[in-house]
Amino acid sequence: MDKPLREAQKGRNSPSLPSKVTITLHVNDVARTLTVAPWTTLLDALREDLDLTGTKKGCDHGQCGACTVLVDGRRVNSCLALAIMLDGAHVTTVEGLAKDGALHPVQQAFIDHDAFQCGYCTPGQIMSAVALISEGRAHTADEIRELMSGNICRCGAYPRIVAAIQQAMAEMGSKP
Amino acid sequence: MTYIGTATSRVDGHAKVTGAAKYAAEPKVADLTHGSVVTSTIAKGRIARIDVSDALQVDGVIDVLTHTNRPRMADTDSGYKDDVAPDGTPFRPLYDDRILFDGQPVALVVANDLETAQFAASLVQVDYDEEPHITDMQRQRDVASVLKAAAEPGANPFAPPKPRGNAKAALAAAAVRHQGEYSVPIEHHNPIELYASTVMYEPDGTLTVYDKTQGVQNVQRYLCGVLELAPDHVRVLSPFTGGAFGSGLRPQYQVVLAALAALALKRSVRVVLTRQQMYGLGYRPAMVQRIELGAKADGTLEAITHDAITITSQYEHFYRQETGWSGLLYQCPNATYAHRLVPLDLPTSCDMRAPSAATGVYALECAMDELAFALGLDPLDLRLRCYSDRDQIANLPYSSKNLRECYRRGAEAFGWDKRNPEPRSMRGGSELVGWGMATGVWEALQMPIAVRIALTANGHAEVSCATSDIGTGTYTIMAQVAADMLGLPLDNVTVKLGDSTLPQSPVEGGSWIAASVANGIVTTSESIRRELLDLAKQVPNSPLADVAPDGVRITDGKLVSNNDPARMVSIADAMRHGGVDRIEQEQTTRVPEDKAHSHNTHSAVFAEVRVDEELGVVRVTRVVNAVAAGRILNTKTASSQILGGVVWGIGMALHEEALLDHTFGRVMNANIAEYHVPVNADIHDIEVIFVDEPDESINRLGIKGLGEIGIVGVAAAIANAVYHATGKRVRDLPITLDKILQ
């Protein structure tokens, strides 16, 4: 269903627009086919096209981390990833973490430790934390702080976020 | 009480960790259009010409709104005055060709999808007739307007207080004097949620607006004023707000633009600002404060003078009372204040977390530290020598003040007695270590508020109020208080807020919502209890037949006599015999003005910094914040509030600063990478202590509020610690490495 925008370009000075592209993303284990502009970010595709608004927009410049999702298991800023480059990729968003109604240990730990206030950066923090644990590189509180520093929490829940990650690591059998 | 005072987890926690919580840009709306804002690139002048033809030719673009083709808007200032607007002429978004600040909205491109709107917005061409602008406070210091002192206490809470005694003479006679000038730059709130509005155009032509705000009813009234709509034509909702910190007290321009477009197009419209555009909203005003202290040799204060110069826009006079905190806090017979206001070609400054106190107390508490060194006294000892049990401005006792205990417990937890008083005397490895402290103070404010409670026969309650939860935990404390007052399990209580059609609430700010809404729930619960008792008396041979209204309480789903717990009627029985399946009460609660007391929260902040002198890097390795704020409703969310305040204080001390290019009148670092805010690696150990502070007169539950107090004093404690570590006194924030290395 590519829809060339070029034919509608009647303006003398308007740059011509490239065609939209149809891609398939495996989002939270469901294949989703969508037609996006070449410059549509993964973030906007999730939020606007797939109504998965759990992934948040806080800057659109890869500066705040609120849009963090897992792409093929790796954490990425979805505002810096173009959707068309991810055709066929497996994307996990915060909506896909809980299984059969049971929260992921990281989600539960965030509630237990009050690791958020307004909740807006929280999905990004949680996705980042899930990836951090699977990366297995953080062994101390200082390493958690360093490796979670791409996710800004303006409410200032950082000490609680570190505590929540430590709890989830212990439960998930990772150190510490 | 089962829930009040406990570490209850947030009732909205599940929604927030699963992504189910819907913020302003997120409701699913059929046939939605997207608006992209075009902003001015000059700071002052007029729009000579806007050429939107290229934008209109992009396929998918529906319309471009400018001042030339917008729908009708109010043409009087009163139409644009929101509930908390300062004096002046409010900004009118998209109203005419005048440009008042860089980043002002000049057009809204509306398209079928977001990408098209954004692309087409880049094609709008604007020509300006530019006029000279001024954005440099230092250039305008000498022409600043002087704010008159309040005629009497409370007459204008933001004007400087009336002087007392003769500070000039007392300073001249003082054994020890200290004078210093302290400056704070423009700071931006930078909530992580972008400012956004989703305006749904309903089939009947009314507007349902999801907005990012701290006050849905303020936005509702404002939109009706700006767009000249009847009150029932606009409903504003904000069930979740992704941080605001004061930036959402006043309605922001995106909601006007989205509503204008919805009316013009008869379509639903979503407008989300960019991070860069959010630097065209309000900000903490830059300021310079001059403080002079005079003391006797024993450390008792003789005189205080506190002068402030703060910035605002050319069209509104925003200011808060920076200077009054100095006169309030410490025993001191002579005090004078002065406040001057500098208008600049910028948007109007606005409230930002602990407005006036975060900044005014910063200056005072750095000055007190300098005075302590001049006197050869321990900084904590100096505070104790100047301790006051009375509000020194109003000359009234406090309803409660347990600051002494904050000092004691904070110092003990921190280990203050192990401090070597000599600057540069403490080291950890290659780093200099510094310990500093400061006092914090804020007001315990309360506002009239209405609460509705509906109780059903199956023992479920719905508690509603048009207040907001901006992350403070309002949902949770409302549920806790209602559960305890109605004797129900927490899970049986549903809280509704963030909807302009709910019972009246002020904006959520000033730390006043927890006390106000909790007190409102207590009052309304009593009405519920009375109605329930009336029903219970209709039960045949009612065991409560002769019981007075205040002779019963509700526990475990039953009305129980206070005198004889064996006499009881269940909620279900009372309603059944009364022939109803639910009862509903709505009460407006107004705490009577207590002119016999002052009402404040206090804190003692202790901070440790480690400074790498070769690199100038400062790390805040430990903070203890001991807070006296009346009854704590929820120890978990309350600690989070204070933790967040401390993190803000660290940002204020070390990181945050909007840098202006005065040639263009523009913020140069209008993004969240170059405007530095604390990240996780910047934050180390923070300990929060709540000291007991029973307060039986302030309100029914003794609540004072916590949103602001956590930041107050933190920047001063850190600046004082930096001095103790390095012997270098940096008096202009933020304390960046270049200032350490100088």
C-alpha cells in the first residue's frame, strides 16, 4: 500500500516526498504490518501507528531515555531508530513485559521500592533495567548507576531505581 | 488508623509500570489530526509576512493556523487571565503579529499524521520586522522597578515584608558582619513528559481536552475565557501528569493552539511540543541576591538585610518573596528587605519547585555559613544560637516547629560531630572532602477544596476531586485517608481526579494539596457517616437508635458505637433498611484561618562533597535531609518526595543553567543534553528522616505537605560543603568545574 506523496506535490519549492514503506515488526511477539514514512521513528510507529503508548517521548533526540525499548534483545532509544531499518525485528515494549497477568520482577520491584513518581520515564527505566540485567555487566550499585545514566528521571527517583534493580537482580539470579 | 502513616505502595503503580497510564498525548482518538508548532526566531518585533503556501501544498496537510486566519479569540486581557496569572497583560498565543520572545508560537501546521505536520512546519516561512531586544539581566539591573513592601502581613504575600527595627544602625554597630552577593541562573523545569494536549472535537461541537497540567479547572476556565466558550462546552482531563514542578500551574500555549485548530477544523487535534519548544515556556527567574548579616560576638544575629533582583517578561510581573525567608527564620531584631524586578524580552518567569525558598534560602544559608566562619563558630551551632520559636516577621508562635529535632537527628545520622571545622582539612584518597549544612523552610498552606464520596452497599467507595497527581502520590494518599475514614480496605476505594467536571480543587502546587484534600476527605466522610447513621437508625430495634452523630465510627464495613463496640449496624443493613444502594456526599472544606499561629515546615540538610581539585569535579556523595512536616501520610511516597527534592537541589547546586545568547535573545542549550539535569550516576547516598511533629491545630490530621521542602536548603548545604572542602566560596550557581578551577 505504498502511497507516493510525490504526485500531490504541486508546490514549486516543496521538496518531493519519498514513498511510504510497508514493514513488519514483531512487537511483543505479535507480527504487526504497518506502512510508514522513511523518517518515521520506531517511537512514533509504536505510539501513533500501533497505539503502544507505554513507550514515552521525552526529547526525540536520544537524550532522555524515556523511549527505551528492546530491539532483538538490545536496549535502544526508539526515537533514534528509523522504523524502516527494523523490518523483521523483534521489539519488546513495556506492554510486553508482564506475562499472563504477572508483572516482570523489574516491574514489581519498581512498585515495591517506589522507584518512580510521575511515572513518565518509568517504562524507559524498566526496559533499560531489564536489558541491564541481561547484559550482566553491572555488579555494584555504582555500575548500576553508571549503566542506567541514559535514562533521566526528573522526579529524582534514582536511589529507588538502583534499589529496585538490585532487588530484581537478586530475584532473577543475577548478581548482585 | 490502618493506612495513614504507612509505607503503602502507590495505587496507580501498576498502571505506571505496565504502560497503561495514559498521559495527555496518549488517548486513542478516532480521526485524529496532528499539529506541529512553528516558533519565532526573533525575540522582539512584528511578523511582517507568513508564507504558508509551501506547507499547504504538502499532501496530508489540512490547514495552517496563524494570527491571520485563526478563529475568534477574546480581545481583552481578562479573557487570558488564568487562576494563578501574575499582574500584567497575559500572553495571547497566535493572537496578533507581535513577537514578545524567542520561541513564541507563530503558526500551527495541522496534518493527517505527525510526520507530515512536522515536515510541513519546516516549510512555513516567516519574515519579521525585528526590534531591539534585551535579555541580559546584568544590563538592566540599574533600571529595575522597585516592588513596594506589603502594607501589612499577608496583604501581598509576594511583596517584600515590612522592615523591622533599624538594620542599618544595627549593622554599623555589629561586632561581626558578613556581606555577600549570590546569584541563581534561569532554570527550566524539564518534566520528562513533553507539554501536550489532545483536543477531541465532540459531535455536539464541545471540546474534551486531555492536557498536561497541574490544574484541570484552571485550564478549563482559561480555555473558556480565551475562546469565549460557555463553561459546559469545555471539559479538561489530566488523569496522569508526567511531572510538572510548577510549569503546569498556568495553562501552556499548546492547549490554546490545539483547541483553536479543533474549532477551526471541527476535527480532533493533538499538539505535542518539542523539548526545545519547552524552553519557550516559563522558568525559574534568574536572580541576584545581596545579603548582609550583623552579629554579636556570641553569634546572635543583630541585623539582616536581604535584597533581591529577579527577572520577568516585558508583559507580566512575576515575582515571589525571596527576601522574606531571611526575616522569618532566625531570631533577629532588625531586618530590611528590597526586591527589584527586571523586565526582559523573554517569556514570563514562573513558579518552580519551592519558588522563592529554593533561591532565597539558598542565599541566606550560604551567608549564614560565611558568618559562622567569620565568627569562628560551627555552622550548626550558629543556627542553634539564632533559633526562633516564633515567626520573626509575623511575631507569632508556630502551630508546630520541630526544627531543633531535625538538626539533632540530621547531625547524628550524618556524623556532623566528626567534622574538622578547618576548610581543606578533610581528604578521601586524592579528593578533598567537605561537609556543609543548611536549614530549609517552607509554608504549610491549605486551600478550600471540595470532595465527593459515593459509598455503595457492597462497601466500595469512590472518592473524587478535580485535583491532580503530578507524581506526588495524590491518588494514593486520597485512597489511604478515605479507607481509614470509611473503615474500608484500601482495595475497596477508587479515586477519581484530574477531571474538570469533578468537585472543585485549586491547582496542585505550593505543597497544599495533601493537607487540603485529606482534610476534605475527613469532612466528607463525616457527612457520609452521619447519613449512614440516619439510615442505621431505621433498622428495626436499631442498636444505634439513641447514638449521637459523633458517637459512631465506621470500621470493617460497619457503623460501631464508640462507647459500646457491641452495638453496630453493617453498611449493607443500614442501606437496605433505608431503601438505598448507595449514598453520596459532597462537601467543600475550608480550614478556618488561624491568625494566632504561623504554619511552616522545616528541614536540616547535611551534605558531603568530594572534590577532585585537579579536574574541578564535584560529587555529592552523601546527603541527610531531616524534615519536620507534621504527620506523614505515606512514608514511602513522602520519602520519594524528599529524595526528589534533594536530587533537584543537587541539580541546582551543580548542573542547571539555561545559557542565553543575548545577541539573539535565545536559550542556547534548549535541550536536555546541554541543559544538565542530574542523572543516576550523579546521585549517591541520600537519607531522608522525618522527625515527629504532632500538630493538633493545623487541620484534622495534622498534615503540612512535602512537595517543596525537600529542595530547600540543599543547594546551600552543597555550596557550603564545597567551601569546606576547597576553601573556595562560589556564590553563583551552578558550581561548575570552571569555577572550582579558577
